[in-house]
Amino acid sequence: MVYTCVRGAHAARLEGSNPSVRTTLEKSKNMSDINQVIGWVGAFLVLLAYFLISHKKIVVNSKVYQLMNLAGAAGIGINAFNQEAWSSFGMQVAWGIIAIIAIFKSIRNINMRHSQH
């Protein structure tokens, strides 16, 4: 049997029936599958947030919108990091920071409104 394990730019071709090699490759495949699911969930959240904003179902300064963006950026960022897609990873870090700042501003505005009453 021939197994191929690809990690970033490094690829190793392994032949034989060594059980430890097969177990390692199976774990690598499972982690790759999990990574893909995390990335797709992240992409879904970002797109859903955009859809909801575009159709005026939520407002841009809502915590729901910002949390969806933060969770989506985290999912896509994890996937990008594991795939060594550094430009995409950097964009997701920036996207997440923007969402965090917006969440803190939203919380601060709520606290200011409560302190005025």
C-alpha cells in the first residue's frame, strides 16, 4: 500500500504495512477533516452575518453580528493556519480584532447608557 501525507510544502511518501505509520496517517487525515469542518463553519458564519446585515435582519452594531464575525474569523483562521495560508490567516486575525473592538465598544456603550439612568 502507498500512503501520502502532505503538510504544507512538505510531502512524504510512505510504503509498506507498518501499523504505526498507518495510525499516524489516519490521525493526520482525521485532523485534516476536522480542520476542514472548522473552516467551513467559520465561512458559513461570516456569510450568514453578511446575509443578515444585507437583508436588515440584524444591525451592524449588534453583538450577534460581531460575535458571528469573530467566531467565523476564528474558524477560517484555524483552517488557514493549519494549511499554512499565511495571508488568509493574517486577514482573519485582523477580522477578529475588528470584531473584538466592536464588541468592546458595544459593551462600553451599553454600560454608559445604564450609568446615565
